[in-house]
Amino acid sequence: MDSMEIDDTSAPLPKEFNQLYAILKFFSEPVRYDSKMQDNISYEIFINICYHLPPKDLLMLACVCKHFKNMLDGNILSISWDIWKTSRERFTPFKDMDPPKGLSEQKFSRLLNFENGCEFCKSKDKRIQIYWVACVRSCKECLQKRAKR
């Protein structure tokens, strides 16, 4: 056979081509589940995953759905207190600092999340401080607007 000739014997037949196309299409489409994700994950796996997440990710996960929010709520599931505390101790510079009395680990983590800026105006450009008496993370301007005189 010349180098210019094409060998047709290896070309798929139309039936084989359709089968190959169907297989490729099947594997290229995303998997669809009939139920919600939280119904497909066991409690133990969820808790194990949470133990390895930084507080910022736990805060976002708690916003995904009511089921996850409840699983990360220390008042509903006592092990979640330990998840929040472990996360804070592993991923933040506030390892030796316990939450103020009356403040849960989850609320404490939300308060320490400086990346979100001021809780009121959401500004990340201004100097943000935590005002412990009021338990808020705020810029000076927003605090002055909201402070009772």
C-alpha cells in the first residue's frame, strides 16, 4: 500500500459508530441524581469532612441548605461545637482564645471572619474592628451610625 492510500478496513461501520457515539455521550453528560445531595451523604462522612474545613468554608456550608445548617448548629447537634472549635484552632490565629461568654463557636467564627469586611456596609477597604461588647465586626462609621446615644 502506498503512503497516499487510505485503509478503509478500520473505519467503523455506521452501527458501530452509533454505539460508540452513544457511549461517549453517556460518559460526557453530568450525573443526575433523583434525590438531594444531603440525602446521599452519611452523617459520619459529613462530620468527617467538616473536621477538615476552615471556618470560612463551614460558614458557607451552613448556608447551602437547612439540613447542613442544622447539622452545624451546636444547639441541635452537640458535636458541631467541637467541629467549629477544631476548625478555629487549626485555621485561625485565634487558637488560644475562647469565645466570649454567651457566644457560640459558630457565631464566634462568623465574627472573626475579617475577609467579609464590615457586617453592615460590607466594605473591605475601611479599617474593620471587632467590638466585643456589641459582638459585631464593623467599621467606625457604621458603628457610630448604629450606636445608641
